[in-house]
Amino acid sequence: MQETLQITAREAVERLLAGNQKYIDAKCGIGDISKEIRQRTSQHGQAPYAIIVTCSDSRVIPENIFSAGIGELFVIRLAGNVIDDHQLGSIEYAAGHLGCRLILVMGHTHCGAVEAAMNGNPKNYIKFITDEIRLAIGDETDATKACELNVAHSIHIIEDSLEIHHIEEDSGLRVIGAIYDIESGEVRLL
């Protein structure tokens, strides 16, 4: 039987920020990864309280950043936290079928994908990512502002999705942005 956690988007934001503060102060991981939680989620399904769309960067670990354990976050990762139909389908599933009421699009400082879009001319498949980021940032030369513009662009794509827009209207789903500082560990809401 599927277990669903119904909390508001506001409660999810508060929980994320409280978990982030624990992470900043911690010296080791805090989230529940116990045998009991693995068995419970295996038997009853997942009940994540938030959807996190973020970069694939190995320094950005949402479960650690928000002190979350197994089954608490629905994480979607792609270099540069860009959005396409695959990510929209994952978001639609988590919001529509798992009951998540918050989508957090989280960029980060020192993002290699954003820097590549600003300064390079990548080839092959990387170009698909950097072209999308260039569309978001235009001629921006400040790395911090470019990351913020890239997050805003992803939010815009999510909010323009017809199905997600309907879920948003029907259920109180919220889409917000943030930047994770890889040095301090702090998450700053936009």
C-alpha cells in the first residue's frame, strides 16, 4: 500500500531549511538510512515531501544538504539543472502520483555547466546543456547572476508545463528557486 505524506509547500520549505541548518552544523550525515526505513519504504512505497531539481555536480548532494533520509526527497539531477521533457515527466510523476507539494530548483556556486556556457564552446552532447543555459543567461558575465538566471529559466519551463500547471492549481504545488553555496553549505532561497 502506497504511503502518502500530505504537507503544504510552506511546511516543506521550512523542513528543507531546518535540515540545511543541521547540515551546515554537522560533521557526519544525519538522514535516516536505517534498515527499518529501507524495509518500510520497500513495503509501503515512497512518500517524499519535496522534489529537488539540481545539478549532477558531485559536490551537490541534496539528501545531505537537507539532512534527509531514504524516501524523503524526490531528486532529479542533470548537469546545470536544465529542464527537458524527461525532467518534466519525473516532476509530473512526483507531484501528481506521490503528492509532493514543493518543487525546489537548486543551482549552486562554481557550477561547471554554467561556467562552460559563459566561457566555452563545448561540442558533442555537452552542447545541448550549455545551449539551454546560454538561452537562460544571455550575455550575463557575473557567475552568481548567471546561476540565478539559469534557475529562473528552469522554473519558468516547469511553470509553463500544462500538466504541472494543472497540478499546481489543483493541489497548492509551489515552484521555488535556490542557490547552494558549495563552500559554506548554505542554501539561499531566491
